[in-house]
Amino acid sequence: MFNRRHLVGAIASLSLALPAAAFAQPYPQKPITLIVPYAPGGATDIIGRVVAEEMSNRLGQRMIVENRAGAGGNVGAQAVARATPDGYTLMLGALTSHSINMSFVAKPGFDLKKDFAPVGLAGNVGLALVVHPSVQAKTIPELIALIKASPTDYSYASSGQGSPQHLSGELFNLKSGTKMPVVPYRGSGPAMTDMVGGQVKIMFDTIPAVLQHVKAGSLRAIATTGREASPFMPEIPTAISQGLAGFEVSSWFGLLAPAGTPQPILDKLNAELNEALQSPKVKEALALQGVDPKPSTPAEAAKLIESEIGKWDELIKASGIKPE
């Protein structure tokens, strides 16, 4: 006969057979730290704070932004790579810059493909090729002809060694057959000041950084660097459309977790990130930073990271740039 003792035993056996996940509390149960590996006030920081606020509202727990700047973003990236993979430490990464660092920096302290689990893309910021108005060229073919006719008269400014702006110039040299030297600056601001003043006459920079100068007539935009025309400069043709095949550069941003983070947590974060990027409030805030939102799956984000690492590694080797 099935007595009380048998019943107790059956219940005990059933409880042991249930997976631990059945007793787990739903994620998240406490605040989430979102590390931004750059100083406050920059594009990555602003994007991180906009996304964190919207995701906090949706997740029911605060997503707290913590700035950990240093070594071109590597300090913050290292901290996240070494964090417990439980979904409570994340990074809003500048994926293009971190991809460049994998080849440009001898010991970055992390492996972008092995140490992180992509949650999803946040968006990208396009770049533009601008010249001082004294440069007698309005298209890329005209600019290439000018540089080749007087190679010692032209150099290009960059916002820093190893930046997307710097490597855009190297990619231009490679694709066009020019040999312009780079004039490195400590940031976009000083470089832009000298561009407007005419001390240096050619530069690649983010569209938000150049837009006001182009509108004021103090700089002329020659091309944008996306695959398609930029929604923020729709009247400016792309470099690809002007004959530079394969010339595609954008600064990509994305949300990353430490490798080993459980898939259900990644899926939940991805769903909430994508919903946040559809919010009119978030779209408006990102547009002010020149960011084009790009919702994605984790697999699509991983594919982009792999592509970015390969592209910049190939360019750095072809250009002969030595890792720092």
C-alpha cells in the first residue's frame, strides 16, 4: 500500500531531481553595473547612460554606469573580462576601437572574441572626410589627383594614434595609392581647431564632430564613410560611391558581458536592449550624438566584432604600423 512514508520519499526524490534553475530567482535581482571604459562626457559615455536609463526602467533594477577610463579603453575592458559572468557586470564598448586595439596594442590585456559574450549592438557613428576650404577639391577623385600632384603639401590630422580616425587615413592611403603622413593630436578638439585654422587640411572624423563646421562653411565635406549615405549628412556621397571600393568605416558600439554568462541572461538583456533602442526617447537622445541605432542578435554582434578585428588587423599589417 502507498503509505505516508512512501509519499514523503516520493516528494523528496522529486525535489532532488528538479534542476537548480527551477529554484533560481528571475534575473535581475539586484542593480547591474555597466562599465564605460572611457571618461565621462564622451560619445560612449553618453550612449551608455541613455541606454542604461531605459534598460533600468524595463528590467526593474537600476543599471549603474561606472566610468573606468585608461589605456584607450583597455582598463575598463579588462575589468569586465575578469568579472563574474552572472549578468551583473556589463560593458558598453566602442567595438571598433577595441577591435583596433587587438592588433594595434601589443598586450591589450583581453581578447575581444574569447573573453566576452556579446549581448547586442547599440548603434554606430559614421565618419566623414573633410578638408579645409582652401583645398581645391570637391570629390575624392579630385582630392587624390591633388595629393598625387603635390605629395609634400598634404598630410592628414588624426584624433590619436590607433583611433578609427587615424586608421581611416591609412585606409585612404592604401585604397587611393597616396602616401599622406599623419599628424597625430591628443583628441578631436585640438585637431579640429588646427583644421579650421588651416594648419592641417585633411581629416577623417565622426560626423557629429564635423557637422557644425561643415554647416558654417569652415570645413568642406568630401565624403562619408558608411556603406550607405548617412542620415545625418544625406547630401554627401559615400567614399564607396566615389570609387574607393570597400572603404567602409563606422565607429560601432555594443553591449558585452563576460564570457560564460548564461544564455538565458544574454537573451533577456538582448531583448531589453533592442526594445530600448526602439524607444522614441532613446532614438532622440542618440540622434543628438549622431548615433544610428542598430538592434541586433548576439550572433550578429559577434559576427561584426570578428569582421572588425579582421579588417583592422589586415590594414595595420599592410600599412606597416607597429603595435604600441
